[in-house]
Amino acid sequence: MAAPAQKELRRKCLFPIGCLLSLKNHQVITIEALGSVKKGLHPIQQRLADYNGSQCGYCSPGFVMQMYGLLKNNTTPSAQEVEDNFDGNVCRCTGYRPILDAMKSFVKDTGTRLRGPFTDIEDLLRCPKTKRPCVPCIDPAEGTTSMLYSKDGIIWYQPTTITQLYLIMQEHSHEAVRFVHGDTAKGVYKGDGPYKVLIDVKGIPDLYNVTMEPSGLKVSSNITLSSLINYLKRYSDQSPSYSVIARHLLKVANGPVRNVGGWAGNLMMKWKHREFVSDVFVAFEVAGAKVTVSDIAELNTYTLMQFLDVNMQGKILLCVEIPKLTEPEKMNTYKIMPRMQNAHTYVSAGFRVQLRAWDKKLLVESISMVYTGISKDFIHAVATEKYLRDKDITSNVTLQGALTTLEKEIIPDANNPLVVSAKYRKSLALGLFYKFFLSLLSENVISPCNRSARYSLERPISRGKQTFSSKPEEYPLTKPMPKLSAQLQTSGEAQFINDLLPLPNELFSAFVLSTEGNATINNIDITTAMNVPGAAAVLKAKDIPGSNTFVPPPNEVEEILSSGPVLYAGQPIALCVADSVHHALQMVGEVTVSYKDRKPPIVTLDEAINKKSFFPSPGKELLVGDPTGAISNSPCKIEGEVRAGEQYHFHMETQICRCVPTEDGLDLQASSQWLDFAQQAVAGAVGVPVKDINITAKRLGGAYGGKATRANLVACSAAVAATVLCRPVRCTMDLSTNMKTIGKRHGYIFKYKVGFNKDGTLNGIIITYYCDNGSSPNDNEVGTAFAFSDNAYKCKNWQLIPVAVKTNRAPHTWCRAPGSMPNVFVIETILEHVAKYLSLDPIRVKQKNLYAQGDTAPMGFVLPYCSIQELYSSQLTKVDVAGRQLAIQKFNADNNWKKKGLAVVPLKYCMYWSYGCYLCTVSIFASDGSVMVSQGGIESGQGLDTKVAQVCAYALGIPVNLISIKPTTTVNSPNSAATGGSITSELNCLGVKNCCEILRKRMKPVKGKLPPGTPWKDLVAACFKDKVNLTAQNWIWPDPQPGEAPQYNSYGVTVAEAEIDVLTGENQINQVDILFDCGESMNPDIDIGQIEGAFVMGMGYWLMEKMIYDPKSGEVLNAGTWDYKPPFSKVAREEVFTDVRCWMLSNQAKQRD
């Protein structure tokens, strides 16, 4: 039978080469077709906005379309199916909980709280264009012709029969031919090709056949992985192996990729690239599948192992037959990967065994053991298979002999820095076999403590609970409400810079990056690059009209384009400018760079420390009391070393800026957190006064510190190109360039010495902070964040020594919670180490050292308010830590191969207002009383604009819908500080509040003359008639607090429970409880979103995200999502109870908030 038409969601970026050609006979529905704010939102768009599932908004249309695609194919999905649906969507802001809640609200039997009436699923299935029920897509074969395109030596065919396909292949038998179906291989092997002949096989109906034969399931080669999974599930009653294969294939890539990628293309990747870790190959090979290969003359059937050696020139992979298991056979597969979804494997394994009973024994008749991820050529564990034949699996001798044999024949490759360690992969290979072996035995044969080895960690459906208080009498202030732009974001109408249509004559630019990490440029040859169609220029350092630095004085110079010295691999050395992004990138590939004076780069912190590669002192060390003496006199002492790596910001919108020359100078649309800083840098780069540079930022598609100083690079580059060429220029970094060129969170090595009493009380602490600044100290954080060094713990004697380390890496920069995260990490590590040394519960050791109100911090300031002891005790009781610890102890005692743990981490976070300065303006329009607000902060998903509007509405006593927050510009808010440090929202809210108070004071005399209850519009008109100035400004820049004290401290406590599979290292967070003393929240919905999003970003940092560098050049090797793994929705799979308790602080704090 032929596979039925599917309304599958297919992402544009995944669509094959020649996208428009391949779209023939397809219906295309984009986010714009679903709904809009003006015409009415689609229910999915509305629901995502209502659930506060959109922060920066860059990812929101993708989530909407993914849910739309699910409901198109499945009108009644389960909660599990909804969660499984988002295995290909990434969000750095929210932590996923509100997104999943919004989407699960479409499940009729869900327990999720709905905020509105349930929408009839049938209403969702109407075509957005015709408003009629959607019908299946047009048959792929209808209306097709063989050759669709022939130009510039490239031919695109779309045959409609297998015979046509054979003839085309015969015609081009001596040329490189590429079959195009899903074309997902380009995401793995980007360098394959070039191909002059492309054959789109999607229009051949005979390649969609699926039949259930007596011997097994026969599947043609055009069947996608998603369709194959569905067929395997449908026929799972025919063979238990089909469910096993379906479950395994669900771990391949993600839903959108599986919707277009096929099993045949996956096997062809394995055929061409033997090192490719193909889960399809593992599942098929262990199941005993056979493939049929054909050409114009004959058909041949091969096993998967035989297929790898077939000459495929002029042949096609026609179909696969997956046999049924025989009655005594058992089969299982396993995949261990960096995260639970959308990741290639560390090691995958499949096992199939046929057993026979004989004389109270269970003997192995035959066994197949298939692996991938060990080495290029290792597939079958041949020696172990041979050893196990005719062995009794109920005998421990058999198990030990098999493990010994397997251990000897498993020899993983160890020469690829992108691959996890050989030791770990060997351990996985043994552990997975052990799991399968135990699964063959009856439970009474296995000791109780070993039974957990048989099972993998099971992720339940996630859920969350949020608790907070608000004050209706103060609304709209304290009101939990979605962001003002939420609907624009979920409908895709919110414009980011790359959404702006190109201007007439606009050009696009891309960087040429250095491939050496410590050298001097000898020559840059641009001859071939300038021959690329659409090429406009290749700019070098000598072409920069002003200063060659994107970081203005008094900072150290960081060159826009290298003038010769190369400080790190990935440093920009030229800028290619063309009429399109495609041509600019094509030019980059044609630029040839030669180097001289090559020297070994300093790539690691250890190398730098050994070579004493340090920047000048980043600040004074902090010395309080006599830590050396205190440690020496303590009854207990420890010392240790701990490391914290780097983290890529992973803002969804990469670095981007557009610059337009005007009669007034240069106008820039910049994705920047710091417009004033960018303005200074651009003015210096093009050699004009700052007054001639106008920069605007409406919103950022994420930032997290990565767009504070680093955004200047693209801004200066665009401005230089626009100035030199006298045309608008857009400068964009693709993900790879962004990850190679821009620095990350600072990496650290901490060395510490600690003295303490036998009850765990701290006496003295000495910490040396070795901080990797990369090749520039401009964004150094070590030594500037010692206010966080104590976290929430008191100790009378401290010595904190900052060391700024210089390496040949991109200059590192601020990243979410800069300075505070490493400081909290090291002191928490110290407390855990103390507890371990004393064999005490770390939870109690931490509790014993907590601050009390009135204590003095190492920086010398007193804590006038401190709730941490109360919060800590309350949280221990509230979430039953003692009871859960007992349950965990029992679980761990009963299970050798699964272990659980529980941690409690308190937090004291210092808020320094004096670092922020912003100009705020509130203008009331006399004609209708509406209000326009501008402020110095930049909306990047944190809800700044919404909070500002809430404060303004509350202060003026008007509805929020009368207020418009305008884009931030260097015109309406010059000299403003960076958006960051968790202070921008409250300072701009304070500035706007001050503006409103000025206006109310001016309006008060007029209001006194009017009747009580005069409408706002009439009051404004009367004030204008009375010549009242209806615009007020406030320059907010708080003075430092005495004694270097913060403006205030916020406090919180987090309890996290984790579980790990000892055999594989797989882990999951089962439950998280967060308690945050935030004062009086201006908007609980927004603040909860910030807490949850930060927590999941932290999970990514500590559990899975890791930068990998070439040890020889220092180049970033994992500059993309194939090898860099931020959290996806199932990584945030914990049963999260985010309990946000909004405590009333002091009256002073209330006024502050």
C-alpha cells in the first residue's frame, strides 16, 4: 500500500537544496497565515501569549507552528505526545515550563489550569487561508515533469517514475549525482559536494509503498522516519521488535527532521561516511533487516553489513525489509546521548538473542551485538558473540566471561576532541550489554540490588506549580500579566532586525575569520572572492576610516579587523560585502589568507598558569582578618581545586546590525544591550563625532550579556562598510561565526584552603581565582564580584586573590549572572567539601554557617535585612527534605545501579544600583491623553517594557493600554548604561515613576480646579490649555551606598533532587523547589519566567554545555548545534514546583520596589 499523505510540519531550513523547486505540489502555511493581532490570533498564538510562554519572542513562532503541525496530524494528542512534539525547538529564555503548559492546555484530559474556555480542536484544523477544513496535500506525482531546472551547469530533475529515475542516472553515469528527498544530511556533512546533477525523488509514488509481508515489514525508500515510526507502531502486534525499533528511532534527531529525513538517506550517509553514528543502521542491523538495491538492469538484496561494501554508482536504495522476531528471540536497543532528545549518540547498541532451554539451563543459540560510536570500523562485537554461543546465561561465569571478552575487543577511537572520552564509551559499551543481559533473566535470578540495572531512566510528564501573592488594590502594579508584546511575538509580527526588508541598494556582509591562534597575517588574497556574483568589496583593516577598535577608550584596543597580529582563531581579519548574504558567505570561502610568525597558542588555563600568562592585576585582593592564622589554628583543614568551564550565550538572534548612511550621519538598528557604548565605538571607527551616530534598538532576540560590549563588533563593521561604500549595509553573524568570534562565559580554576571546626563552622578561607579572560581583559569580571564570594555564609577571615589569565581565545565577556555564578559555585563547593571531610550532612553544615540579620559581609557592609535563615528552615520543612532524604537513603541502599541525591543551595544576591544610569521620558499627548514613554533600557525578553508601562499606569492612575513604550535610541536616551545586572528594569521603572510624579505635581493645580472625577482625557486637555508642560524627564543614577554596600540583597533557597543511572551516566532532575524572597513583585508572571529560565540555563551550564577547542590552533570545534547542546524541553524534565513567595520587606524596600 502507498503511504497516505501527511500534513507534516517541515521547517524551511530543513527543506532541500533548491527550496522553491522542491516545494512543487506542496501547500505552504507560515506563521503569518495563522493569525495576527489586528485580524485575530489563532488559538495557539493566543494561548502561548496568555501563558507567558514568550519572553524575547524570537523562538515563539517556531513553537506555534510546531504545535499547529501536531494538531494537523493528531486532533486529540495526549500530554505525552505534546511534550514529545517539541524535541526540535529551543528556547533560551523561559525554561520551557510555560510553553509546555500552554501547549498541553489543548489536551482535553490534561490537568493543566486553563485561563480560558477550551477551543474546539476542529476549529484549529481549518485552513487559515480558505477557512475550510484542511485536505491532504496534492499527490507528489501530480503535474510533475522530469527536468525542472537547468542553468549555470546545474540540473534539477523531478522524475515521476522509477524508470525515469534509472534513465536520468544512466545519462549522468559519469557525474556526481545527488538524490534529494529530505536533504537533512547537509546539517551533518556540510562539505559534501558540489553536485551538478540533483534528482528530487519525492515525486515517485512507487517509492512510498509499505507492505506487511509474511516475513516482515517492507518499506520503500521515500518513507520518512516519522512515517516509518508510525508503521512500526501500527504493526507492533506482528513483532515485539517493531516497538523496540520505533522507540529507538524516536531518539533520532527531532520531529521536524524525522518528518523530512528518511531511513534510506540515513543509511546512505553511513555508506558514504563510515564514521557516521547511524542509529538507523544499528536498529536495522540488529533486527536482521535486508535492503534491496537496484539499477536499470537488476535487483539485489543485501544485509546491512554487505550493503556497506556495495558500489552504489548508478544504483538506488529501493526498499528495506525488517523481519519479525521468531518466538524464542529477544531484542532491545539503547542510545546514550548528551541530552534526552535531539542529539547524536555517544554510544548506541542493539542486541538480539535466540535462546533455547536445555537441562535447566538457558543457552544462547545465536546472538547479534551491534554498536556505533566505538570506532569507524567497529560494528559487531564478533568475539563476544562467538564466546556467548551455547553458553548458559543463568551462570555468572558466562556474564563475567562475556564482559571480559567484550572489554578486550572494545577499543574506542581516542583522537577526536569532539567525541566523548574513549574510557567513557568503553564503559557504556559494557554497561549496555550488562543491561541487556540482565533483561534476559527472570527477576528471581537477579539479586534485588541489581535489578535496577535493567531499566533506563523514565521521564514523567513535566508539570509545574507557582505560588505568589499580588495586591489587586495596586493593579496594574503587582498584577500577573503577559508581556505587552506577547501577542505580537507569538503571531510572528514582532520585528527583529533581520525581519526588516532590505532597503534599495542594501548590501550584506560576512566576516573572514582567522584559522590560526597566534600568528601574523602575511597576505590576504581577495582576487577570487571579488569574482563571485554580486561581490561589492572585501574590506581590510587599512580600509577603516577611523580607529581600528570596536571597544572605545579607555579600554584596551580590540581590532575590528586584524591589522596583522592574530590573537585567536576566529578573529575577524576581513569583511566580505555583497548583494546578498549568500554571496557574502560565498566570498568568504574564496578569500585566501597566509600567515607568518606562527607560534603555539595558549589554549587552556593550565597552559597559561604554567607559562604565567597573566594580564596586569585585575583588582586588589580582598583580605579580611587573618585567614592564614585562622586556618592554621583550626582543628580541621582542607584544600582543593575545582573548575568551572565556559558557556555560550546562545541568544537565538545572533549578532546583527544594519547601518544606513543619511544626511545626518549614520542610522543603525543594533541588537545591542548598550547603545551608548556602541555609539562611541562606531563614531571612533568611522571618524565622526558621536552626535552623527544614531542607534535604535526595539527588542533583542536574547542577549544574556553577550550583546553588551561584543555587539559593537558588528555595529562597527556595518558602519565602516556603509561609510566606505556609501550604501546601507547589514552585518550578520551566522551561528558558527558567532560561536567562534565572540567570547563566552569566563572559565575558572579555583584553588582554596579552608579551616573549620569539627561542627563545620568556618574559621578562615583563602581562594585564588584563575579567570580566563581570553585575549583581552576588557570584560574582566574576576576581582569585581567579590561581593558574591561569601554567598550566604559568614566567616570572619577571608583572603580572595584574583588572577586575570591571558589565553589565545576570543575575549570572554559577561554572561548571565557574571561573577556571581563562579563565586557562588566555589563557596558551595567548599561547604560540600567541609561536610564530606567531617562525614556530616552538607545541608546542616550550610545551615550552621548562614548569615543572620546584622552580620557583616567580607566587603565590610552590614546586612540590615537578611531572611536567609528563615527561608532555609522554611524550605526544608515545606518540601519535606528530611523525609525525602530518608527515602533516598533507602533507595540508594536498595539499588546498585540507580542512585538519587538531594541538594539544598541558599543564595544571597547583591543588587548594586550605582552601576546604572538611564534617561527616562514620559510625554502625555494633549489631544487624547495617551502617553508615550522612552527609557534607557532595552527589552530583551525580561519584561522591561511591560513593567515600565505598569509603573507608569499606576503612577498616573490610567489604564495600561493608554501607554506606548517607544524603542530605545541614543536620541531619546543618550548616555545610558548597559542593560544588564538585573537592575535595568527597576531603575527605569524608578525613573519613569519619578517622571510621573513630576507630571502629577504640575497637573495638580489644574486638577484642583476641576470637578471630582473629571476624566483623564479632559484633565490633560485642561492642563494643556493652562500651558502645563506635559513632558517630564528624569536622569536616574543612584549614588553608591556607604561602605560599598549594595542597594539591597535578595535571598532564595533551591532544593533539587536528581537521579543517575550508574551504568550509563544518564541523569535527570526529578524535582526542583525554588523559594525566592523578592519583595513585592511588580509582575509575578514575568519574574517567575525569569527565575525558571535562569534555572534551566544554569542546568545547561553545569550538566551539558561545554566548549571544545582545537588543542593546536585554539579554534572552537563545536561551533553549532551538532556538538554544542543547550537544554531542550526534555532536559528541563523535572517535576518543577517553583514556589515564589513574595515577602514584604521593610517600608524602605517597599518604596524602592
